[in-house]
Amino acid sequence: MSSSVNMEYEGRDLEVLAQLPNYYDWIVDTFRPWLGGHTLEIGSGIGTVATRIIDNVERLDLVEPSANLAKLMPQVLKANPKVSVITKTLEQCLPQIEDESCDTVIMVNVLEHIEDDRAALIGLHRILKPGGRLLLFVPALQFLFSEIDRMHGHFRRYHIGPLNSLVQKSGFSILNQRYFDLAGVLPWWLIFTVGNRTNFNPKNAGIYDQYAVPATRVFENMISPPFGKNIILIAERPLADV
């Protein structure tokens, strides 16, 4: 495996995105029924997801290779006795984790940073207990790939069929999967793919979060969209591996 994650990523975009409460609540609420036990979050950034899941797990290990981002995590996480912060890359920490030792692994906007994503998934399969869950959230639709993806170290955006196949070939069973954030496709394409913008506008992001996200969430709770800006996927290590 190799990853292009910047070990000293400044985190300005993460700070902007952290101010999207409706968006992150939507992601985490989708994951919440499958959370529990000893949980490992890969690429925890400044703790945006971790603060939302801490009450749903027994132990939370946060893997964040950028030490400066780990410092920005809120004190409510750093002071919590059930939280450990690991300032290593996935490639560095995976070999040190025991087989079948985790109940849940969560990765939000991380898998696209890893060049050999199948090797990463196989490693995660190894550390999950039988019946353990893998919770993935990734960017979707390769035609949306733009300079902002390159700047953030993305190797790809995913399509649902190939992603399902990749996860299954890595030993998992798919429990749930769908495209996510249909309404975000056109704005992303116009602003980042066509417009070639390379950072997030806090005001525009806030407006989208306040008005578009709640409406889109209601719609997608009723009808699974045929495509979307992201993919959300829940997989399980089978109780008996074939």
C-alpha cells in the first residue's frame, strides 16, 4: 500500500467542512446502527466524526497521520479515557494491530487516498472480528475528479459496482450500500470540475448544509438515488470466512 496523505496537512478545508453539521449528522446517523464495541477510525482528522460516535462505542482508536490535525481534536476526545490517538499512517499501524481485535472500522473520505486500496481492505478484514463491520464513505463518480482531488491526494473516485466487487473480493459481505448526496453532483461539477476551484467556500458550504442537505436527506430516505456525489457502504466480515 502507499498513501499520499500529507503528514502536515494544514487542515483549513477540514475546518470548513467540520462546520457542516447536517451533512456529518447524516453520514453518522446512517452508520449508527452498525457502530459498537472496539472501534477504529482511520483518518480521523480533527475529530468531526469521532465526536459524533464516541457515545456509541466502548473503545475508540483514532488513526490520524498528521500530528498537527491530531492536536486540533477537541479536548472532549483527547481527555476521554476510552479514546486513543495514533499519529501513524494506516500502512504503519495495520501490522501492529492484532488479528480479529476490532468490532468496527470506520473510514470517511479515506480509502481514495490509498493507492493499493485492496491491500488496505484485506488488512482491515484481518483485524476485524468475525461479524465485525466496515463502514465506508468515499467520493463517487470519476467524471467529477478534478484538481481539488489531486491536491488532497486522491487516487480515484468510486462507482458503486466496482467498489462492491472490490470489497467482496477482500473477503467482506455487503450489508448495505448506496449512492449519497444526489443534489451535490451538479454544484460539485460546476464549481470544482468545470470551475477548477481548489478550496471550499465557507459561506457557500454553509448555505448548502443548511438548506440543501436536509431536503436531500429526506428525499434519499424515501428513494435510493441512481447516482450521487459519494457512496456509503456497510460491509461485514462473515462469521465463517470462505
